[in-house]
Amino acid sequence: MKRRPLERVGRVALLLAVFALGVACQRTGLLDDILYYTDDILYLSQQHLLLTLFSGGMAILAGVPLGIWLSRPAKRAQAQTWMQVLNIGGTVPTLALLALSMSFLGIGAKPAVFGLFVATLLPIVRNTWSGLMDVPPHLIEAAEGIGMSPMQVLLRVEVPNALFVIYAGIRTALSINIGTVPLAFLIGGGGLGELIFTGIDLYEPGMMLAGAIPTALLAVLVDMFMTSVTYITVPRGVNPLRA
């Protein structure tokens, strides 16, 4: 895959920043404090990923079909109204969503998954809808002209052309999800937030960083994974990564 110069500079800068952070942690003794919690990091990272998998997976399974449904000609007049309704999940603070979820689902993983699902739904729906709406009309007309059914037009013309934008929404949603999962600890949902918030309460920088650094790394790794999936699955002609 050919990299653009700015992308290469950004990756080099990121690697240098990580290296500098590692050197600083080593010199100040923070690295040893962080490594002290290795077992906790491994265990809580599994919880973190499971929360992201369930809530993010639910958001994808619900958001993509909903975005497709809103892009259909019969529903386009109602699309903005639905977007405003879904935007509530993006404007209400995530902690408030988790508290509301806790009020009727109790304490634990269930309200955490539901709150995270609501908080990450909007980017997927919005990008799916906008990506399909931006498909050039002449492509749709050409497909209809050769006798394709509406379902064939959707699956063979509209979705392939909108797939890059759809993946961008999924990447954004998963990044938001992973960065928000630490709040699930506040309602008993588990995850790396246990180290972060406990470290803050006890004023233990090593414990706090033992939760914060893996959270950031998970977000970067998931974003890299989605970038690879985008590169492989989006057709070459509509894939800017292959340009």
C-alpha cells in the first residue's frame, strides 16, 4: 500500500512520541510501576475488548441497516428527523447515558453495553446514509437502465461505492467506543477504567497510566485493523487508500 508523505510523517511522529514517552517513564520509574499491574492489565483488557465487541457489534448491526433504510427514496424526507433523534445519543454525555441505562438495567455489563451502543450508533448511521446519498445518480440510472432490480442496484452499485464512507463511520464509532469504555467501570461494567479511576482516587500515577496507555493502544490497534479491512474489501476504483 502506497503511503502519502503526510501519513508517513504522522506515523514517524507517533513512533517518536511513543519512544520518548517510554524513555521518560523509564527514567522516572513509572515504567516499573506500570509493569507491576501487568496481570491486571491483561485481565481488564479482555473485559474492555468484550464490552467494545458487544456494544460496537450491536451498533454496526443496527446502524448500517438503519442508514440504508433512511437512504431509500421513500424515506429520504424523514431522514433528517431521524438523524436529529439519533443525535441525542451524541449530545447527551456518555456518563449520563450510562446512568440512565443503570436506572432500568441495574449495575454491571448490561447497562454499560446498552449505553455504549447508544453513544456510538450515530456515526455509523450518519456515514452509511450520507455515503449512499452521495453515490452519483448516473450510476444508479445506468444500473436501472440495464434492468437491475432495486436490491441489485443497492448491493452491486450503491453499497460498493459507499463502502469507504461506511467504514469511516465504523472506525470513528469504534474509536469513540474504546475511549468511552473506561466509564463503564463507574457502573460496575469492568474494563480498564478500574485502573484509571482507582489510580486517580488513590493518586497513583502508575496505576492510572496502566489503564490509560493500554486503552490508547487498543484504540490505535483497532483503527489499524479497520484500515486494513477497508484497504482489502473496498473496490480499487472507489478506494482512496489504493490511489
